[in-house]
Amino acid sequence: MTNISYHISNLLEKMTSTDKDFRFMATNDLMMELQKDSIKLDEDSEKKVVKMLLKLLEDKNGEVQNLAVKCLGPLVSKVKEYQVETIVDTLCTNMLSDKEQLRDISSIGLKTVISELPPPSTGSTMTANVCKKITAQLTGAVGKQEDVSVQLEALDILSDILSRLGGTLYSFHSSILNCLLPQLTSPRLAVRKRAIIALGHLVLTCNGNIFAELMEHLLAELKRNSSTSTTRTYIQCVAGISRQAGHRIGDYLEKLIPLIVQYCNVEDDELREYCFQAFESFVRRCPKEIGPHLPSVTGLCLKYITYDPNYNYDNEEDEDEEMMETENGEDEEQESDDEYSDDDDISWKVRRSAAKCLEAIVSTRHDLLQDFYRTLSPALISRFKEREENVKADIFCAYISLLKQTLPTQSWLHASDEESKQDIPLTMLQNQVPNIIKALHKQLKEKSVKSRQGCFTLLTELANVLPGCLADHIPALVPGIVFSLTDKSSSSNMKIDTLSFLHVVLCNHPQEVFHPHVKALLPPVVICIGDPFYKITSEALLVTQQLVKVIRPLDVPYTFDAKPYVRDLFSATLKRLKAADIDQEVKERAISCMGQIICNLGDYLSSDLQPTLKIFLERLKNEITRLTTVKALTLIANSPLKIDLRPILAEGFPILASFLRKNQRALKLSTLTALDILIKNYSDSLKPAMIECVLMELPDLISENDMHVSQVAITFLTTLAKVYPSSLSKISSTVLSELFQLVYSPLMQGGALNAIVDFFQALVVTKTVNMSYTELMKQLTSPIYSSSPGGASVSLHKQAYHSVAKCVAALSSVCPKEAPGVVNQFIQDVKNPKSSAAVKMLAFLSLAEIGRTMNLSAQKELKAVILDAFASPSEEVKSAASCALGNISVGNLKEYLPFMLKEIGGQPKRQYLLLHSLKEVISSSPAESLKPYDSDLNVRRVALAMFNSAAHNKPSLIRDQLSTVLPHLYNETKIRRELIREVEMGPFKHTVDDGLDVRKAAFECMYTLLESCLDRLDIYEYLNHVEDGLKDHYDIRMLTFIMLARLSTLCPNAVLQRLERLIEPLRATCSTKVKAGSVKQEFEKQDELKRSAMRVVAALLTIPDVDKSPAMSEFSSQIRANPEMSSLFESIQKDSTSLSTTELMDMS
């Protein structure tokens, strides 16, 4: 300590030197010391340091002053509270000084101190006390209207405190409000503006009464309309509050909107601009409450988006009547309208704010898409001629937003009925494409780069949303594309945007529409390949790759002669392919582009082909380019032109084989795909030694550690079994043992399992490695048959039985003669009382898989055998029998479905298992085959199971029925008192809720709808039922917690508006205590509930602006204050991999 004190006192002495350099260096050294975590000052040193730094704030040298201010930040956390108060008092006093420089430096000092104060969550009382001290002085400074610059600084600092530490100032909120409101009528607009910012931060943390007082004041002043100038300010203030705390202002919209609508009609452009800014804020922050007012707001936007009183567009419209310009048309440069300008005309601000408001409406109301295409779309298209660049950019933005909203519906296009197609937004957009092109095509040749970029961005989005829609308009677009690529005034970004658009259009339009324009398009693209800027080169290579497919398509008949263009394309790409000192992205795209050229035009390259393939071999040896080269070689090997690869195969195969050993997953996968295609297409050019070097690497790739690599490796083995059956003999034993291990893995499912099934079928069909059907079946099922008779197999997981059953069914399907014998064997296994549960389980699951595709009605005793198994003591056997009944029914609906429905009605004790069978039928049968049985499905639970299955597997069936189904579904989520009964169990009474299973099924359906039909749900109505579920039985609460966590991601704004109501049940769950003496299960249940609730809290904290919610802040503090809840929350955060560290709650 003494050393530090001595060092500090030395520095303080130097700070009093007359030499400014000494003072500067000493202050700098002090700052370095203060920034060390280890430094601890004694009381005397604290006092001296604080006194000296405050003195240096008045130093004559500006650099010394600045350093002294910087020292205050680290000093705050190193000194005692009363010293911080001394600093703050001095700074506040200095702020009222006559010296402007001292005022400025002191306000910077205050901001520095505020930013360094420890957050209140650390439990420090200093922050609250210091803030109160500052606030008391600041409100006084704001109130004194003698010096505007003092007022502005004070308001600035007040905003800082409120935004960072507003919650700690709750006792001052009322006086802050009373101090800020008069500033809204200040003669200085800058003061008003900063008062609005401060109010915006105040409403985030103030209580309901203060918020109500503020809103009533604003409403009263807006009604009074004492002057247009103050009315402008009040509307700005309302917009500012809405932006910061939109969830609170929703209740006042009924009163606010009529007033703002009325002010839109006042002849004042600035006032109108602020009105539209307020509307935009309401639309974004109060989407539900603004709903009833949307038609009037939209109407005003459409009216004022065309508001340009000082300009006549008629001349332009006459020009528009002329024919569209094509390539052969005139090439004159357009006269730019931007030359016209009127400095006093601010009507463009009104148009811009109206366009931004429309953009907000479009991006938040997906449900009104069809209305938008009826009304907004034509209006926006007609305004593409806007003369002001800034306004035009926002009109383009609004239209791009409309296009983006249209994208999600595309996946339902194929599922819709023919007659409804006429009414869907995509069809409506298709009909408006000619008008869009008419409005834009001339602008593509304007001088203004910004306008042209806007056009290309919009057209790119259009081509993405509606592939093929520009096919008839290519002649109108090509001149603009060529102009932007060749015009000397085009910026790099302009060229990149143009190339990007051209790439999208080439990708998703028919090739033949470009054939007449290749002559015009190709030269500028080839020039761009040679551009010195790597990003242009990279984009040009991507376009070239697509152009190659256009001039010589391999998958469709064509008449276009590509030969004249091959030389230019090849030479430009080859130059980039050979270059070693270029950007990585350019290297990769040059390889891909050359791969495409060889694939599509290889037969035109004659003597150039082999030297180019040699370059590929070199790139294959380079670690940086090898992955891209493997993909390019795959493309070439798959070409129908049968490119001669023999010269590089001998050297290339060992290199590819070595890649299978590399610790780079993408490289392994691409290499396996390449080898698969080479084996299929070049089998006659391969030597046994080549194949052998690859074979040795394969067994190591088959492992449950990476299922996808295993899947691709097994697919390659299947190809080998078909093309080179003899080659497998050397590795068959090792490969088969690995495959059996994989089949028995609990992770085995999906694509990897299908690949194994295909391989086994290939082995049996091609009679490879002397592996007969019987032998393979024996090896496959031996671990199960060798299990102890008393119980299930010792080592196999439940999933393994399903995997083995799938393999058994697949082998039986390719050996139909063996199938009846196998089915009989399984039935005998089930009937045999000595069979273990494992054997019975396999038998039923195998019968299920075989029965799904084969009619087993010849097996007369099957129904009885399955129903007997429903009484088995083993749960696994019962479940397997239930699965078997469902799948056998799929193979023979006519006989089995009526039988099953009859059993559901007549066997209450077996109903659960039978319902599982029915679920299998619903999820595996085509919808058409189920329709005749709909009238029989009258049990609510069965209906819900079916609805859930449909929502999950075939959502297109239910989307259009949701409006009628949802009320019934929501009705099933309610607790029915008449279904709750008491059961006496000895001396205890036990409550049984017979409606619980139905409610659970209903909530499961609701969750499924979130994934498949979100755009058809009224999310606020949906949230009402989620809210009820949060207070229901344990099982329902667990479900609704998962739903709420998902909603936090899908609909954050809606959840934010309901936050206060949603937090209460979460709080109740987290603070519930289990009664002492309860059974262990009760404690476990409560613990699981708390963990789930905490997961929801973690999800809620990822919502933007959630930290501004008082309810959430209070709950967060409660979690931090309670050690049990705090440690539970921390463990949830550690488990959660999906949340980034920045989004997690601060638990420090």
C-alpha cells in the first residue's frame, strides 16, 4: 500500500508543475494506475486524487483537461461513495458556470461517471444515491431557462441516466416529468427535441400513474392546438413514446389517432411528416390496437404518397404511352428530373414519411396481403416515377417489403386448389409484373446510380419471389443491364448489384428467353471477369457459370449455337483459373466456372481440355482449393458429354482416397459423392488398384459418430456392390460388422437407415460375397434371438428393434418367395410362450413394416394374436403390437380399419393402445383413403389426434378450415369441472381429471399449428389460451412453457405486449414450495416445472427491448435475489446452446 501511496503522491506533485507536459504525463500515468484492478487507495490518497483531478478540469491546457475527465471513469469504482458524491457535486456546479469550456468538460465528466456507475443489480446503494444527487441538480438546471446550452447539456445527461438507470430514480419520476413537460413548449426547438428523448427514456421505467399523467397532458394539448409549432412537438413526442414503449401506448390509440388524422389535413408539410412518423411507430409497436384504424391510416398514406403540389407529372405520363424501349431502340440518355428543384419545397418529406409508414404496414400485416396487392401495389408502382431520390428509395423499400411478405406463401402454392389460385397474392403479383417493368425499364438507363441500384434490388427480389415472371420482359431489361455494366459512371456496387440481378434471373428463368440476347450480354460480363476489383470478378464468374448453362443446356433439347461464344468464355475464365495471387473467393469461383464450362462445352475445347484438367489436378493437391475442385470434378464426371477424364484418373484416385482420411467433414462428403459418380460413369477406365486404395478407407467412415458421413459412405458401397460386386469381398466382413453395429445404434434413423436398407438389398440381389437372404437375416437378428428368455435383450436400445425390423421388411420385399415363410415364423414367435419379450417385440415391429406394403389378410390368426399381445406384461411388447396393428391396417384399410374402430368403441381398457394404432394409420395413409371413414371418428380425443397428425404431416389439408376448426380446438383447452371427480383410495381421497388427456391433445395441436400454420392464427387470441394453460395441470403447464418459449422467437412483439400477464404464472411456478412430507415424485415434478419456467425466462430475455419492461426487470431482480432461483437460472443458461452470451440475463 505504501508504495502505491508514494507513487500516487509523486504523480500528484508533478500535476502541480507549471510545465503542461509534466502535468499531461503525470495525469496519463495516473490513468494507467487507476485502470489496474489491483490498485487500492487509502482514504488520504482518495481525497487528494479526487481534489487534484477536479482542479485539473479547470486546467488551461485542453489536453490535460481531457485526460482528467477520462480518469474520472476508472476512479468511480476505486473510491468511497462520499468521494463520488463530491465529484458529482463539483461537476454539477461547474455545469452552471459562466465559462463555456468548463461547462462542456463537466458535462462530459458527468456522462463518464454515469456510464461507470455499477448497475443496481449488483446491490450497490451508491448508484441510487449518486443518481438522485445528480437528478436533483439536473432538474433544477433544466428548469432555469436563462442559458439554452446549459439546458441542452442537462437534458442530455438526464436522458443518459434515465436510459441506463431509470429504475433507481422512481422517487424522482414525478419531478422529472414536471420538469420536462414545460420544455415541450420551449422557444428553442433543440430543447424540445431533447426533452422528447428524455421522456422516451422515462416511460420505459415509470409507473402506470405517471405514464397516464403524461398521456393525459399530451392528449389535452393536442386537442387544444394552441399553435401549429407546439402541436408538431406533441405529435413528435407521442411518436417518440410509442417507439420506446409501444406496449404501453396501445390503450390510448382510440383517442390519439382521430386527432392525428385531423392534423394530416392541416396545410403544414412538417406537421404532416410528423403525423406519418407517429402512424409508422404505432403500426410497428402496437400492431393489434392499430388494427381498426389501419384502413384510414392506409388511405392517408396513399393520398399523400402522391402529394407533390409544385410539380406536374403529366408530361412523363405522355412519354409512358410510347412503346417500350428494346435493344434496337434509341440509346439516348434520359433527361434527369433531378435538375428541377425548389429549395422551399419540403413536400418530399411528406411523401417519404407516407412511404415509410406504408412499409411498416406491409411488413407487419401478412394477413392483409391480398388487400395490399389490390390497393397498395398499384399505387406504389405508379409512384416509381418519383422525382426525389430519397423518396424513391423509400418507395422501392416499401415495395420490396411487400415482395418479401409474399415469399412464405409460395410453399403453399402447390397445395392450393385450382379455383383459389386466382385469389392468392402470387397470382395478383404476376398480373402486375408488366406494370412494374413499364415503370422501371427506362430508369435502368438513368444517370442516377442510386435510382438504378434501387431498380435492380427490387427486380432481384421480384425474380426471387416469382421465378420466371420476367420471361416476357427480358428485351426491355437487357439494355439497362448492359448500360450499368459498361457505363463509366457506374460504381463498383452498381456493377455488383447488376451482376447479382442477372445471376438470379438466369437461374430461375427458362434458358431460351436469353438466347436472342447472349450476343449483347456476354461481352460486358466477360469484361467484368477481368475487372481489377475482386468482388466484381467473383460475381461475374458466378454469372458466367450460369450463362454457360443457358447457351448449352444439357437437360433439354436446344437449337442455340454456342460455338461462337466458347472461346471468349474459356479464355477469360482460364486466365483467372491460372492466377495464383488472387482472392480466395475468385479462385474458388474460377474453378467452379471452369468446371461448368468443361461439363457443358467440353466437346468444343479439343486440345485445350487436357491442359485444363491438369490444372484441376494441381488445384486438387492444394489444401485451400481442393474442396471446390472435388465439387467441380463431380460436375464434370456427371456430364452427359462423357468428358475423357482418363489422363487424370490414375493420379487423381489416390488423392481422392487420401481425402477420406482428412479431418474435414465437407471434404469427406464431397469426395464420397465424387467417387460414387466416377465409379458409375467411368467403371471401364478404372483399375482394381485404384478401387482398392479407396476401399481400404471405407470401414473407418461407418460409425454412429457421424451418421451423415456413414450414410454417404454406405450409398457409395451400394454403388460398388452393383458395379464391382467382386471388389467388396476383401472388406465385406469388416464393413458388415460396422453396419450391424450401426443398425443396433440408438441414433439410427432416416437417411442413414434407408442407405443401409438399400445396401442389404443390393447384397442379396447381386449375390455379392456369397451373402444369401437367410444368412443375412440370421446375422441381422442374432443378438435379439440370443437374448435371455426372461426379458428384453441386454444390450440393444429400443430404436434398434425398429431399425432391424425395417431391414427385415426390405430384405423380404426383394425376396418375395421368402416373405410368407418369414411372416409365419414371426407369428409363431409371438404365439410361443417361451419367446423372450425382445423376440416378440422384433416380431411385431417386423410384421408392422412388412404389413405396411404387403396385404397380410391371408394370415387369419393375426388379429387375435395382436389383441392377445395387448394383455402382455411387457409395455414394449404392447407398444410393438399396437404399432403392428396400425401398420398392417395401412396395407389393408378395407378389412382392418372398421375392425379397429369397432374395438376402440368396445374395449375401453385397450383404448390407449388402439388409439396409437389409429394414429399410425392416419400418419401413414394418403388423405383420400381415409375420407370414407371420417364419420366414424367421433371420439374427441381421436379427432384431436387426427387433427394434430394432419397439421404435422399434411398442413395444406387444414389451412383453409382453420377459421371454423380453431374455436372448437380452443374450446377443448378449457378445464371442465364436470369431468373432475374424487376417488377414494383407502384412507386417502385422490382427484382424477378425466378431461386432462383431451386438453393435452388440444394443446399439442396448438403447438403443431405454430410450426405449420402460424400465418393463419390470430396470435393474441392464441396467447389467451396459452395464458390459461400456464395455470393448468402439471402436464399442460409443461406444454405451454414450451409453446411460450417458441412464441418468443416467432412472435416477439405480441409476447412483449402480453408480458405482464405472462410473467405472473411463471413467477408463481418459480416460487412455489412443495409441502413437507410430500412424496419424492412431487419434488421431482416441481423441480422440472421450475426448470421449464426458467427456460421460458431465458427465451423471453432474447426478445428485443424486453429489458425495458418493468415487470421483466422486477422478475429478473427477484431471480437474482433468490439463491435457489439464481443458481437454477445459471444452470439453464449454461445448458442453453441456442442463446448467445449477449442475450443472457446479467447475473453478476
